[in-house]
Amino acid sequence: MTMESGRKGKSGCDRRTLLRTGLGLLPFSATGCTSSWFLASSDKNDELLPLETGDLEPSDLIGDVTHVWSTGMRPQKLESVALVTGLNNTGSDPPAGPQRQALIDEMNTHDVANAKQLLVSPTTSLVITIGYIPVAARKGDRFDIEVRTPQRSDTTSLRGGWLMHSRMHPLEQLGGVARQGSHLANCSGEVLIDAVFKESEDKVLLTRGRILGGAVALIDRTLGLVVRQGYHTVAVSTMIGAAINGRFSRDDHGQKRGCAVPKRDNFIELTLHRSYSRNIGRYIEVVRSIAIQETPSNRVTRIQTLEKKLREPATSRTAALQLEAIGKEGVAALRTGLRSPHREVRFYAAEALAYLDVGEGVDVLQDTAENVDAFRWESLTALSTLTHLRAYDALLNLMHVSSAETRYGAVRAIHERRTNDPLVRGETLGKSAQRSGFQFIVVKTHGEPMVHFSKSRAQEVVLFGDEMRLRPPQFLFAGPRILIKPLGADQLQLTRFQPGEEDVSEASSTRLVDLIPAIVRIGGDYSDVMQAIQQARIHGDLDAKVAIDALPRPNRQFNPTDYAEESAEVEEETESEVNEAFPNREYSPPKKGFFGRMVDWMIPTE
């Protein structure tokens, strides 16, 4: 029966009317109109026609009949006009215009006294803030914002500035005019100028910066699937929701609920499953790999086929996703992929097992994170998802390897597993009413000594090694007001100069674990510490690697020719099996990267 037929069952009730109203989804008992959707087959209802399902086939996956709701899969841009205070006479009075007036209006809503007079002060500056609410963000989540002065501003530097509380809005085009949308986030915090990260005095970089984790989302962002044309019925939407909920559920205040809610005949709202909170793109891919109405016997047959496809590098990723979407029944097939001589096959199998919380692929993920930069982010993210102790041990081991992004990525992954883990919790330095402070973490390691500074999410200094020492320099500056000089063979003297105030001095050993807290105690901040360490490294006073935001990135290109020797071996060993599983196959390389795959998701292939 097609959606256009409009045929009636013997109950005399038009089934298209049931589908449009949603009544066809309810098991009526005494209304004279019943639906075979919820009734078991019997002599009494065998003559009832099935609900219209848009000609779904038993083998159809959710991805065959849906595409991703594109709005929900893009970060949402927000902006505001705001005020930075606390500048060292490097600010300026903004020129007359819409931005100045918008800031005055904003300040008046917060009952700021003498708003116009405050703008004139050289200790303040008008700025524009820009931020992006992440995909699937929840109310209260924090995200980074950029801060920059307008083009006509006379401000010379934002260093040491503090962004006053500001409300962020999307800019919407209404009648060809840009207007503020709803109030979706608040922002404030300590400005870190780009010049500090670049070790430059470029005038542009002095007037641009960022606030790490400086914005707070005020809304929940929704994920969703859009049903393709030709399948727009309440029945199909409900079947898709039921298939997702059969695989993914969540705890809602002690009650178990599904992660999918059919909202209309063409839209299913999704809640992000906690196992995929750090890999939203994979969650969407797995959901779209779920079969809609597969019978148990068909599933057994499909698992056997997918096991064969998993062995072939060209199809191993898709096969692993579908086996992961099946759930625990797909574990045995995925285990076979761990024995493949193909590196990418082993990785795809181990990754899928990790999201099923099966720890047998931990060794593969650890090896991949260390040696294959194309899969490093994915491997670390998968390890952070696993609850097994072996995954924790693997992350500890990765903190000693040579790759800076692997080492720091492992620290972040441990933090994701357990926020208060003593190995990555560290201590907060420099927090006050005027400053947000930063996390200071010391990791004992037998690897190469390294100092890492964060440029995203939160201010953070990580020392890989607790014995790093500064070779006593002739002199060294930590920011514009702190001077570091030698004081004996293994001692340093730190002096802070502040106009109009007495100098403040303190002694410290040459060990970084002592020097960094000492800089903070005499009034230094995150930027000052970063400048001191960078300058020491440049001048040869520090024998350690210095890295800034050395994080692995997702969706890098994997080049299988790097493992050509392995591939040749497996072709010889499995040629007969491959030919059996893929007769007359023609290899077409998949689109690389998350956004490349989004093209397939969002564009209907009717």
C-alpha cells in the first residue's frame, strides 16, 4: 500500500487520516477504529491493512530514509558589543556611532552609573565579542570567545583587560537589515591577547584576544533527523524513533528513556547519548546506521556479511559503524577485525568496540594514538569513553611518548574520564576577584621534558616532568612588570615594578615547579608565565619543549600507502574471502572528514 492510495480497512476508518492526526499510533479498544500497528496478528485483525510506511524495506537503515537536520549540526555564531576594563592606559574613547550607542544601552540595562563617562577613560575599550555555541551544547556549557577592537578604535592594547558581563545574540537578517536575535549566552572574563600566543608585538595582535571558556550557553541545542520526502508519515517517523530507542537510552531523573522523540511525520529529535558526548559526529553516523525494521534472522545474515566487509580496508569503516549500531550482537564480528594485518581495519574495529564499552581493542587504540596522527584524535576520544581500567592505563602510558599532541591529548582524555582525577586536577593559581586564575598541573614522566600552555577551553599550564630547571639568565621578563634575575647558583630573584607602588620581590629556585607559583605570588598571571617560559626557551635558558595548544585534530587524512607492505600481505592472505564478499566490486574512496560526510547526510539521494 502506498502513501497515495488512501484505501480503508474494514473498520471503515481512513488510514491516511489516522496517520495525519497521529491516532493511528494509539491502540484504541472501544472506538470502532483500531490500528493493526500495535495488535498482534490474529483471526480478528488479519484483514486489517498495515499502516503506510513509505515502502520501507527490511534492510533499510535510518540513513537511507533520513538526512541530518543541518541547523543542529552547525555551531551557532553569537556576537555582542562589550566593554573591557582594567587596561594600563591603552584603551580609548570609542567614536560616535551605532556600536557606541549599543554599548551605552547595554550598560544602562545593567544599571552602570555614568556609562558615558566610563567610556572616555583610557583604562577601558569598546570591543566586539564573537563566539560559537557548540553542536549539542546544553544549558550551562562554556565555550571560548574572541575579543577584538573595531576598525576605527584608537585602543593600542587589550593586555591585562577584563571583559565586563555582556549578553550575546545571533545576528539575523530581517528585511535586509541585520538585527539582534534572542539572548542565548552571557560572556565575561580575563582577556588573553593573541600577541602572547604568537610572541609578537604586532599592533593587530595586541588588540585581539580570547577568553577561554568565557561564555555560558543559556539554551539547549537540539540534534535531529529529517525524514526524506516520500517517507513523510507518522508511522515511519515512529518506527525510526523506536529503532533508535531500542539501541540508545538515557537516564532521566532515575527513569530510563529513549534518546529519540518523533516530533512530526518528518522530524525526529535526538538526545546525545553520554558515550558520544565527545564525538557527536560519530553518534549521528551510528544512529543513521541502525536498521529500521530488521528481523532477527536478517540481522544474523547481515552480521556475517559485515564481518567479511570489515576485513576489507575500503569498506571496514562503514562495516564497523553498522556493527556498532547493532550493539552487543556485533561485538564478536568486531573482535575479528582486531586480528587484521591492516592497521586501519584494526583501528576501526577497536574504535567501535570502545563505544560499546568493550576493552579488547585498548592496545590497538594506544598504538594508533602514538603512531598514526590521522587517527590520533579518534583513538584518544575512544579511550576516554571506555570505563575499563586498561583504557586508563593506556592513557597514562601515552603521557610519556614523544608526540606533544599525544601527551597533552592523553591529559585531556583522563580529565574527560574523571574531572577530579588527582593526576590532572592540579591546583588553581592566581584566582581573585579580578582574575579567573589558571590550572597548574605537574605530570611525572620519564619522557622528554615539556611545558604545555592551553589556548582553548581553560587557562592551563602542564609541566611534563617535575625537574625542569631554568638556567639562570642574565635577566628575563615575565610580562611587562616582572623582572627575573639570577640570585646565586640555583636561585632566582623576581621583582615586580608597579608605578606608584613599592617594588615587590621574592626568591625562587630555578625549578619551574617553584618559579611559576612565585611569578603568580608577586602579581603575575597566565600571560606573564607564558611569556617568561617562551623567552627562556628562545634564549636557550630552558632545555625543554614548549608547546601551545598541541591538541590532535579530528578528520585528518589517512594515507594507506604508508602501510603498503602490510596491505600486500593481507591481500595475499584474504583474496578468496574478499572476492566472495565483494564480487565485481569497484572501489570508490569515501569522503574524508566530518564535513565531507555531512554532505551525504544532508543531501537527499532520491
